[in-house]
Amino acid sequence: MTKQSLSKVGFIGAGRMATALAGGLISSGFTTKDHVCASDTYEAASHNFVQQTGARSVSTNQLVLEQSDIIILSVKPQQIPDVLQEIKSSVTSQHLLISIAAGCPLSLFLDTLGKSTRMIRVMPNTPCLVKQGASAFARGGQASTEDAKLVESLLATVGIAFEVPESQLDAVTGLSGSGPAYIYQVIEALSDGGVRVGLPRHIATQLAAQTVKGAAEMVLQTGEHPGTLKDAVTSPGGTTIAGIHALEAGGLRNSLMNAVSAATNRSMELGNEK
């Protein structure tokens, strides 16, 4: 099935992530605003979705299925069971279902909708809101290689995306799902350091954030190992090696590695509780 025939995209749940994804799909030319719709029980969410994207709001989840080929489930995880019961009789082989509900395994969807459902589970992160997301996804049911390529293209409108086995999605959650919070702390700490040595807060924060952004772009654009890029700015006996020595003494790398492990383990625990 071609991208053209799958260009009608419907969102069940019209919150911030749905609005960001819809905006990316429309602005990138993946589809047009006339081929995007959303339903939400909260009128304010629907209104914001329409205002931000120019797409349509419909009154029921049933209408989303009737008017769409790609269905993106973007409700809260605790709402998923009720939504699945509501839509299960209307899901057909023509529908590709995509879930961005955290912690909801593929089995939850397939047990209700049937093993023949074309189902893909996505773990996005909040920078999708500014088209800088880092996402991963896993296939289930009868989702094909072509479906996976379509989802990769869809997520590429708001960042980057990789297909992984579902067993690795907890690790993705621990790294890129929770990772923005770690980096916000890094930026805040760098800003505090700038203030400590005499910079005004607003300048220190902007310099810290831009430094993180610039360093990330260097990794992505050059393809160099981060250690190689670090060595390139670390002169013998200079300022950078003095700072790096302080970071090593404080256990920065160990702390970040432990953060990813702790968040991954917690994601696994939450999955087992469902």
C-alpha cells in the first residue's frame, strides 16, 4: 500500500503530542490538513488542535476510524482499554494503528483488536513538540515492513526514529524518553555555574542551552564519536581538561549511565504492573 493511499490520518486524543505530530505531518507535506482529523473528550484540546494545525475536529472516535486509514492512539495509557473496547468492531485490515501511549504493550492492543491488526507501538519524547524528537517503534500483529517504513517517515516529520524489537522499548524509554529531563538538569547546572562565576542568569541559561544544542548537532552532523569531538577541544593543560577532570571527580558519566538504567528498570516495572 502506498504512502498516498495512507495519507488520511486520524488522532484519537488531541493533546500536545497529537497536535505536534499533526503539525509535522502537514508542514512536511506528508499529508494535508484536509486529510487530518482528531477526536477528544476535552473540548479545549480539540479547539487547540484545530487552531494549531488547521485540521478538523470530529465528535467521536468512530468518525476518526471512518475518515482515516492511519489511526494514532494518543490518549493517556489508562484510557487505552476503554478506547479499544469502543473501536474494536470498527478496526479493519485497511487501518494501520499507531499507539504513543507509554507503557502499553503490543499484546494489550492485539488481545482486544485481534492478532491480524496492523499495530505499531511508538515511544516518542517531548522534543517532538519542537520537531526535534527522538523516537523508536516496534511492530506487532500484521504490520508489514512497508508499514514500518511509513511510520518511520511519519515520525521523521518531528525528529528521528528507529525501528527496534519491542523488548528494547523500555531501554528507549530510559534513554530518549526520560533523557530530556536529564539534559534540562545539565543545562540548569551549567547555567548555575555561569552565574557562580559572574554571568547574568538569562545570558548563562541561553549560553548553556545553545552549547548543548550545538554539541548535539556536531555529533549528529559529523558522525564522529563524542569522545573524538571532546578530544578536539581538549588542549593539553588547558581549561577544558580542567573542567573534564572536575566532571570525572563528580561522577557525571556514572550518574547519567545510572539514570538510564534506573529509568529503564522502572519502565519495565510499570509494564509488569499493567
